[in-house]
Amino acid sequence: MSLQNPEKSSVRVLVCLSSSASNAKVIHAAFKIAAAFQGTLTALFVETPAYSLMSDDDRKRLRSNMNLAEKLGARIETVTGDDVPYQIAEFARMSDISTVVIGQTNTIGGLLRRKKSLTDRLVAYAPDLDYFIIPYYGTKVYVARKPAERNRKRFLADSAIFLSSMLVSTAIGFLFSHLGFTDANIIMVYLLGLLVVSIFTTHRAYSMVWAVISVLLFDLLFTTPRFTFYAYGTGYPVTFLIMLAAAFTISTLAIRLKQNAGQSAKAAQRMSVVLDTDRQLTKAKSSEEILSVLADQLTKLLHRSLIIYPAENDRLGDPNFYPAAGDTIPYRTNEEKQAVEWAFVHHKRTGATTDIFPSSDYLYYCMRVQEHAYGVVGVAVHDSPPDASEQSVLASVVGECSLALENARNAREKEETMMLAENERLRANLLRAVSHDLRTPLTSIMGSADSLMTCGETLDPKTRGKLYSDIYQDAQWLNGMVENLLSASRMTGGKLNLNMTTELMEDMISEAVTHLSRQLKNYPVHRTRSEELLFVKADARLLVQVVINLLDNAVKYAPEGSDIWIDTAERNGNVVVRIADNGPGIPDDQKERIFDLFYSSGNPTGDSRRGLGIGLALCQSIIKAHDGTISVSDHEPHGATFEFSLPRDEVNPNE
């Protein structure tokens, strides 16, 4: 059963999680309240410094309560802090919570005095909220529990610190007494020793015992009469009480400060991982990069083995395993696959520490955004399940990566849509250009052929020769256009295979000039050759086509009788070819688009034959494929200059 969509709900219910066995009753009550109001349910756990002292049984009950809340559709959140009611109130304010469901305990234990109940303090912090208090009795919550077993080495180390501090403080006290220092200085020495014990031992019992013993030692060793627990001074009883109260206060503050510092460092480290994840995800573009970031960050955060199943077309792919250092337990793919499939299909957490496939070695999270799943992430549990805060950060990191995968998918779909739209536009332009621009030469060929067939014998030789020449030129123009179309289609389809050989640039230019000899007969061609032989590594057929297209472009737009210059030179390790004419030139506003596919400058020649806007675009693609550059500029006093450069190649004399 699921609750209402949070975007459509105005009632937000918050239930407080604890390690109490009765907390399940509170969670069920909160679920019923949220369902009755058609609202959303959030389950909050406040991790206090006492969490580190929680027993294994309490941790297990806490995980069970979290799993129950998640099973009922609650969103699990974890915050850290020392003041539980204040943290709950702040979270409720920041999350726009309207209703709080909490269990009512009898009391919350204090060391020297009874405190207000957690519920009373919560109401005092946030009086505007609606409260549902579920009464229960039994185990107190938010009270530090002593660990069942104490590590022997840690116990010996703490005892050594305690005894050493006691001996050093007493020795310094005797030294101060011998030097005539006042009692206040000796008291400060014992308080300093208390501070050292509070900071460097693992349990507050050492600090409490030190507070009592330090007062007794001061009374025994440094008050008159010495070596007795009597004191002649009338102010000494007050001094002892103040000293004992100060000792208890200092030890309590030092212990709390140490716990908060450890908790803050832990929270800061996890926050750093989350922020670093966001920063890396902004740089990741592909799904593979995003999953790599996820694996790196989770390994850094949890120091556990990971297994990631990416999804493609709503199906799980092959898993990627990321073993942690020292993890020798093999991953049971076949045994775990059923849990992975369940998590992927139901979009929920499953595996170890949950009620679904609890015998699994891994805890599985589904990477999803709304109803679209992008894969499954498994975290090794074995005998040490992640705690509440680790699971919270784990869920956050997985959620961030899921959003990144969603954005990457949207970007791919947008790019594919744009490519389809661009291809459709190019196809439409091509059909329009072909239907318009190929009609003129075809009509000319058909007209000339018809004249030759119907009255060819009656025509004089000069007229017949002119008709033959027109047919040949139009056919040659069509052949060049078809070659450009085929090359352009291969180039845009990514199927252009370069047959790279070492070629002499002058030979390729000469071949292009010979190919266009008929078109160039009315255009004086001036060639300037380099004194040295210039070789390039290139596909000779394609480079000849580049020169042909550039020369054909000059013939097409320059009037008959215009001069054409072809210069070849070496510049900065490149072979530079310059083709210029003294025709009308190219306007400045068209230079930026002159190499665009299907763009034509709009200066047709006398026969009204235009290009399809393919030749120059093809030239640019071929030159770029050869790691070269091509550009257009003005020719003085008028005309256009096209220049391309290619890396120079040297001929191996042994070849």
C-alpha cells in the first residue's frame, strides 16, 4: 500500500524512529494517520553521540523499525545532533511538516536529576505542529547503553591513561606544595588531569571516578592535617563541594564536546562525499562515467564491496563488481540475482537487513527516478550491516546518481531528437535543391539530344559540335554533383574510410586541373610552385576532389576570362594551398556560412545553374578529416581566396 503523491498532498506526517521494540506500534499508527489524511509519511531518526554506544540488539531493532517504515511507504531521513527534540523541530520546520507522531515514554533518564520528557520539550520547541502521542511503556529511548563487551586493549589503554594522569597530577601537586604554591594551583592541576582523562579515554566512567578521587586526594594529601580526611579550615567543605561540582561539570562538557566533535567529523566526512559526488556528477556525461563516480564515492564512504547492475532498455545488464580492500568473500551471482531482480522490478530496497531476501550477502538499492529504473546497486553487508546514517547517505548518493542518469538519458534523447530534426531538415533541403537545381542541366541535355535526334543531319558541324559540347558539360556537371552527394552522404554517415598514403601535393593539383580542363579553357590559370617538393599524408582521391570543388566554385561564380591563381607553399611545417580568383567575391555576411551544408551564396552564372551547397561543406569535412584547416578571405582588389593547409609529410628514402 502506498501513500499519496507528495506533490498533491498538503498533509505531511513525521514519525520518530528509535531502537525501542514499541516503536513499531508508533510507526503503524503514523501510517494509519497519514493514510486517513491522504498525506505523506516521513520517518526521522536522530543520531546522537550515544548512538556509538548502542548495543547490537538495539541496532538490529532500529534497522527493523526503519525497514518497517520504508515498507509502509515512508521516506527515511537521518539527522545528527545532541538535542533530539530540537533536531526534530528543526527538521519539521525545514521540511514543512504539519503533523508529528511520537511515542510517549515515562521518563528520559538524567544523571543527577529528572528532565522534562522528550515530548514536552518537542512541544516547547515547535508549538504550532499537530501532535499524535502514542503511549507505550518499556525500554527507554535516547539513553546511552553500555556496550556488552569492552575491548581488552582499549580497557588497558584507558586504565593506563587514568593511572598515569593521577600519578602525574599528584606529583605536580607535591612539587607545587613544596614550592609554596597556593591550594588553588594544586586544584587547577587536578582539573587539568581530569580534562586529559575526559578527552583521551573512551568512557565517561573514568571521568566521574577521577572527579571523586581528585577531591579525596586533595583532601588527603594537601589539606591540614595531612593524610587524614579532616580539614581544619572552615572554608574547606565548600571548597571540596565546588571542586567536585567543577570536576563533574568539566568532565561532562569535555565528554560531550568529544562526542560532538566525533559526530561532526563523521557528518562532515559524509557531507564531503556527497558534495564531491555532486561535483563529479556535473562533469560526468555518459552512463559509464556516472556509474564509475557512484562506485568510487560509495567505496570511499563505506569501505565495502559493491556490485552494480546497469539497466538498458528496462533490462538489467551484466554486473560490475568493485571489491573492497581485504574482502575475500566471493559474490554469489546466481543466489543473489533473484534479490536483484526483485529490487529492479519493485523499485525498492531489498536483500540483507530487510524482510525481502534477508539471507542475501548484499543490500540492494534500485537506482530510479519516479517510475524509470536505471539499475541496481548492491552493498556488501556480511556480518556488519551499515548503520542508520550510512544508509541515509548511501540513499542520497544513489539518488544523486539516479538523477544524473536521468539527466544523461534526457540529454541523449534531446540530442537524438535534434539530430533527427536536423537530418529531416537536411533531407528536405536536399530534395528541394535536387529537384530545383538538377532540372536545368537535365532539361539542357534533353533539349540538345532531342535536337540532334530530330534534325541532326540538317545542322551544320559547328552547331552539332556546340550541342555535343553542351551535353558533355552538363553531364560532367551532373557527374561531379553526384560524386559530391555520395561523398557527403558517406561523410555525414561516418562511413568515410581514408586510404592514407604519402602524396606529392603538386601531382594532386595537376590532376584536378586536368580533370577540369574543359571548364578552365576560358579562365587563365596561374600556378606558383614551391621550390622544394611538398608531400602530405592524405587520401589522394579525396584531396583531388577538394581542389576540383574549389576550382569549380571559382569557375561557377567568376565570369569568363577571370584569372585563377593556384599557389603552393610551406608554412610552419604545413603545406598551404591557395586558390584565388578575381570574380565578384563573397560578401562578408556570407563568409561565416559558406561552408555550411546546402548553403549557396546566391550568385548564379549566366546559365542559371546553381550549386547544391555541398561542395564547400564537403571540402571542409575532408580537410578536417586530414587534421587540416580551410578558410575563405577576400582577394584584392576583388574576388575570393580559399586556402587550406595540411601537415607536411616526409618521404622515407628506404621505401
